[in-house]
Amino acid sequence: MMRVVILGGTSGIGLATAERLAADGAEVIVTGRDPEKLAAVKDRMAAAEMVDGTDEGEVTAFFERIGPFDHLVLAFSSGAVGMGALADTALADIKAAFEGKLFAYLSAIQSARVTGSITFVSAASARASLPGTVSLAAVNGAIERMVSPLAAELAPVRVNAVSPGIIDTPWWSFLPEEHKQAQFAEVASGLPAKRVGRPADVAEAIRYLVEASYVTGTILPVDGGFTVA
């Protein structure tokens, strides 16, 4: 049985991926920081553990407990921290954005005893040119840039990334619901796909990368044509 660990697997894209892989018969272990979200998924997964992905000690201890496994999915972030015009963004917020995703991903890779594949969740901001997203672009750009050298360094473990566009997840909770829906409608009108994405859309792409034994060093956009448009 395929054994998969999803850090950030209790919400949004991570949860959708956990549900998809568990439905396929995989043994899925998810982590998160919210006790209520962990409680809500624990009966649907092989295990659900409280782990702060930004705490190196907690991450190391977690991987020591679970031992070797097949596939690692890194699906958490610090949210919209650091978003906004660079001139108005505190350096501490930019550092928090890096520590909450890039550095946390690196820490997990150093500790995980993974034998099959690693899949990052980055974001289309890495390749877009939207004002107010400099910090997000820097973080996700760094994640996407390390895919190729890691694929070479960690071989035969495969390393890939999915790069979602606008996906309707709790990441957008910083916006009032009415404002969020208006922004989604505006974005959708300019996309070739004519809609914003769903977590399940990205989960299907992650599922593909987990199972695609001849694919490594790849960044797979899942953005409805956002970076095309």
C-alpha cells in the first residue's frame, strides 16, 4: 500500500489531495496546526497529527516517529503574509512569508525519509507580474527554482511542483466574502477556463505527479490558463 504524508493536509488543497489519495486506497497521514480541523479528518485518514511545519524540532520529531514512507506532499503556507506593495510591507512580514513556506519546506525535506517522490505546492505568483505580490512571487519563485536541482540531487526520489492559480480555498479568508466573490468573478472573466479553480483541480494534478513514475523536475501549472492569459 502506498504511504503518503501531507504536511498541511487538513484544509484546502492539502485536504482535497488527502481525500483523493485516501479514496484510491493509499495510507495517508496528514498534519496541521488546528485541533478542530485535525479532529474533523482523523477518522478519514490513517493518522492526523498536530505538527507546526515551521517548527524544526516538531517536524524532525514527527518524521522520526513515522519512519520511511513513499510520497511527501508539502501543501502549507503562511497565507497572505507579506502581500501588498513592497514599499508598504514590513521586512518582518516578508521574512515570515519565507519562513512559513520556503524554509519550512526545506526543513521537511531534510528530515523526511521519503523513498518515492516529493511534491511542492507553489503558486502562479512565481511567474506572474501582479503588483502587490512581490513577496509571494519571491517565495514561490524560490520553491519552483529548487525543483530541478533537488530532482537531480535526491534521485531516484522524484521532485515536482504544482503551481496553482486562483483557487477557492481558505487562503482567501482575509477578504470579506462579498469582496472575495467579486474578485473571483473578475478573475474568472479573464481566464481561458472562465472560472476560478477548486481544491480538487489541484489535487488531481498532485495525484498525477505522485503516481507518474517517469516525471521528475517538473512544475505543473494548474491555473485555468492564468499565466497564458
